[in-house]
Amino acid sequence: MIMTDPDQTRNRVREFRTSSGLTQAGLAERAGVSRTAVTAIEGERLVPSVAAALALAEALETTVEVLFGRGCKSDRPAVWAWDPHLSTQNYWQAEVGGQHWLYPAESAPMLTPLPDGRSSGESSASLLASAARQTLVIACCDPAAGLLASEYAQTVGQRMLILNRSSRQALELLRDGKVHLAGLHLATPDDTERNAQVVRETLGSDYHLLRVAQWQEGIAAASSSRIKSVREAIRSKLRWVGREPGSGARQCLDHLLGDRSTPRRLARNHRGVAEAVYSGWADAGVCVQLVSAEAGLLFLPIQEEAYDLCIPNAFLDDPRILALLKVVRSSNYRQTLANLPGYSTAQTGNLVGVN
């Protein structure tokens, strides 16, 4: 292998590797080259020999021309991550595993950047390729996710797009290759391995969990309420606001109510629960302590939950993921989280494999 000017050629090794679900080590083994060589080739610091280029192309089931052609561009058109509701639609864009996605802007993230463009509803649209490759997409329901996005942008100089989804919905988007990471909070002190178990059942074992925080989930009720305990809240005839199946709050509420019927009123997220109670549409609901405190509501703690981000192993060496790990483990971000009501950072930054 020889050194070259990286501006002379562009290669798509990383794009094809991640879309194939391979780690750098996995590709190196399959192609019969060293992992160091794969890293250098992806970083465009080395040009492979003819033999190495052929081996990499064969391992990735493509051709040398496609993989290493001068000025090559992705031949995959940009497509909607899900069908837009409007005929003329603003969108955000990002690249995930080699696929360029357009995200309808009506599904407002918790931290909303300006749309990247506007489409008339076709299945593809023009892309700012650099913006797409520098965007990290997370699906989660963390009400403090905007703080992570702000810290990421300030530290890394790139953006994070956060899509508001429950734990199960986030894992489904990750399974479909539409996000880089999925947030879930289904583990409790009584079932500490629940997050990993759900990932195994839904996605398999080729994943890691990054601990972001542990938070308090409980019952939010009007500040004027005379309810003094969780037991009293369960026994009282309250109008409950619920959450959709697959969310951590729904799991908690179902456990509380037992055989009682599921509330007919459903909120989309934690802040939706707090808003329903604050506005008088419901008497009580389950949410994290942070949003209850923001709304000035009475909060009755039920349990501490582990909030993790699920990362495919194939993405662990993506520069966007490496930058995220650095941010989550930084003292500045940990201190910011620790100052929030109900958040604990004792395990923040821990990364464990799903076996």
C-alpha cells in the first residue's frame, strides 16, 4: 500500500461496511487484511494495492470501481424515512449505514434545527452530502435530550437530530436502519437486565448499551392534590393519562394498575403527560421527575430506571459515535445532567455489550 493525496480519490469502504453490518475487525477478517489497514483506507490515508482493493470489494459484494472510483458518490437515492403527511414537506436529512434518509419535519425533534430543504413529496430530493454525513440521529424519549444535542454541537461542531420516540418505537427505527442509536428505559432495580433483554429479543446480540443516566419515574399529580402516596393514588378514583404500549412509562403504569383497564387518554411523551395533568385533562399520570418539576406538579416517586442508548456494533467506530461517547463521558455533560431533578450520573458513560 502507498500513501496518496486523499483529495484525489474518494472511497466508500466505510459506507458499504456499515450498511453490511460489519465492524472494521469483521471486514478485515473477511477481506484478509489488517484492521489497521481498514482504518487507514476508510480515513483515506492509504490507497490499497490492487489485491487488497479486490479483496475488500469482494468482501463487501461490490466492485472496485464502485468502491474506489474517483469522485464517487452514493448511488442510493435519498428516500423518506416514513411517508410525509404533507404534499409539500420540509425535511431533515442524515446518512445512516450508507443510506441517505429524509425525515419529515412535522415530527418535531426535542431540539429542532432548521429544515435542510423542502420537497414536493417525491421519494427523493437533493442532498447536502456533507450535512447528511455529519448528522447523528437518535430516537428516544429523554426530555433532557436537547441538552445532549447542545453539548454535542458545541463540542464536536456537528449536529444531532433527536426524534421523539418511545423505547420500543426507537428500537424499531434502529432495526430498520433509520437511526444511529435508540434510547430505552425499561430496566428497573427489580429487573436490571431488562434493557439488554429487550434489545436481544428485538434486534439480536450485535449491540452495545451506553448508559446515559438513571432517572426517577413516578406519578405526576396536580400540586393541589391531597394524594400523599403512590398507594393512595392507586386506590383513588383518578382520571389517568397513559402512554402508548412499548414505552417505559406504560410498563410502569400497567404494573401499578394491575388488572384495571388502560387509560383512554394517551400522551405522546413525558411532557405530554405533565401537560395533560397541568391543564386539568387528567388527574395523574406516570412520567419522569424532570417534566413533573418543570410543570410545578406534585411528584410521587415509584422507581429508578436505567436510561441507555443502544448502539449497533457496526457503528462503534463511526466518528459520530466516537464523538458522542466523548461528550457523554465529559465532566461538563455529567454535571449538567446531575443538576436535573431525578437524574443520577453514577453510571453515565458505561458501555456494555449485549450478549
